[in-house]
Amino acid sequence: MRRRVGAVTACSVMARRLPRTLGDVPKETRPEHPLVIAHRGASGYRPEHTRAAYELAIALGADAVEPDIVPTRDGVLVVRHENEIGGTTDVADRPEFAERRTTRVVDGQKLSGWFTEDFTWAELATLRARERLPRVRPASTRFDGRYPVLRLEDVLGIIDAAPRPVTVVVEVKHATYFAAAGFDMARLLEREVIRWRARGGTAPLVVESFEQGVLNDLRQRALRARFVYLHEKSGAAADLVAALGRGAPSWESQRSDEGLDALRAAGMHGLSVETAALSRELVTRAHQRGLEVYTWTLRPENRFLPERHRLGASAAAHGDWHAWFAAVCATGVDGVFADHPDLVREALA
């Protein structure tokens, strides 16, 4: 069994940072605090997925950074939260790309805008990033237009240049959707990682996805990484829905004892659940099976906090995030995704 975690001690020990995946550490020497993973960089302070966001995250003490990957038309992996980029870049203000606006159905959701798979990398490289949540984070909008879109290659370069070891947690987005459009996300990521390792990249690599199928594919390719299956509180995985329709197993059923056993048997190293699905009981059952548990996403603004931790009426104001972050840590979770890695460090202290 792993450590016993009390409501206070779970978040009290941070004398030394261990910027690596917990699965690489013997159980008896695992740290008493969770891994701090900067969600798309320090995205609470800078537009997400920008060089400034990643470099600031490292400076603020993050153990790991998390880039989301989507492809361009010519097969370059770029880091964007979604392949629809109307809200995170200045593409809507670029008249030369006005005719690219279209409507797509991505994992059952109808979206209108501009999609990375309709652009070459050379075209995307001309765009500039914008704050995705301007009403919640107006201070970050002063950086709109300053930073270009990055490739995964660029983020790996930032990791390699960091003054200390930092883990990279790559999220593969919409693998089934992209497969139907002619993009093999496992092959594209494998190719990028091989190039990175050939350049001397040594940072620990974790790959995560809301679709276990692409993780299975990458594992069979013998990619040197750890694999984490992302879970929403409810619903079902897009790859399973595409294959099984209404018969697809739910996220809840995949967190049952049988589901966790199957996850372990498939060679996965852990699961990552949204905070609404996190509990000490789930962490305990997963740990009993040798699985790590991560959770997403810790944010201090009232809009993202449970009602009991909100302060005042403004959605953008910070609530009692300290108590919320501490409560999440007290479940014994192995890692937390956060937009403000320094605030997690403060809660841990």
C-alpha cells in the first residue's frame, strides 16, 4: 500500500522537489506531495501554450508541463488546446484566412471556426496567440499578439533548455477524429519523439489521452513513455463511442474495480480524472492495483471552484483556492494539473 495521507499532512511536505513521474520512484521513497503539472504552461498568467507560459511555469517551480497536440495539414504537431483556433489566436482578424472558416463535428460536438488541419505549419506560424479566457483573466490579455503558435518540437526544446529536470506530459487530442481525416496521431507523435531523443532529449515523457486506443497503439510501438488514461466525470470515450455506439462503456464503469483491473492489464500506468470525479476511495483502489492517479484542473477563480469555496459574486475573483487545493491534495492523488503552479506550491507549503 502507498502512504497514508491525512487532511493536513497530504499537502505539508515539499522540502525537496522530484521532477519526475512517480512511477519511476520506488513506492517506499515516493514523495508525500503530488507532482505539480503546469496545465498548458503557466496559463493563469500568460496565454496558454506559448513560450512565455511554459518558461514561466518552469520558473514558478512546476515539476512538469503539459502540451496538447493537434496536427497541421502537412502533419506537423502543434500545441493548441483544440484544433479549432478561433478563440486562441488572431486568425479571425486575418483576411487572408477568412475563407477557411468552416463547421466541423469533433467527437460529437458541432464547432464553427478555423481548424489546424486546414493550415500548413508555415501558415500557422504567422498567427499570434490570444488569451482563451479574457473575461476571467483580463490581465493576461495584455500579452495578446505577442507570441506565436508553437510546435511540439519547440516545447521539447524549452524542456531541454530548462535549468533543472522537467517532465513533459503530452496530451493527444481527438485521435479518432483525426484518423478519419487521414492523420495517424500515434505515428506522428512517435516520429516526433524519435527525433527529439536523437537530438539528445532525455526528459521523462508521459503521454495521456481521453482515448485509450491511441495509448495502446503508442505502447505497442514501444514508445519510451508512461501512459495515462484521461477520464471525464461522466460520458464515454470518443473512440469507444465510435466503435460501439450506445454500447460504449461509461467513464464511471471504467473506474470500477473491473475497469481499473482492465486498465492495468492493458499496460497503462495511471488515470487522470477531473476533480469532480476524484475521491480518496478512487485513489486508494487505483493505488492497490499499482496505478497512479492524477487530477485536473486546479484553478483559483470562483468560476472554477466548488460553490463552498467561492468568495464574492465575481466569477473572475479568486475564492478560497487554498482550502480547495489542500482538499484535493488530501485525497493522496499523485499529481495535479494547475494553471497557476506557484499557487499549488504555496498550498503545499
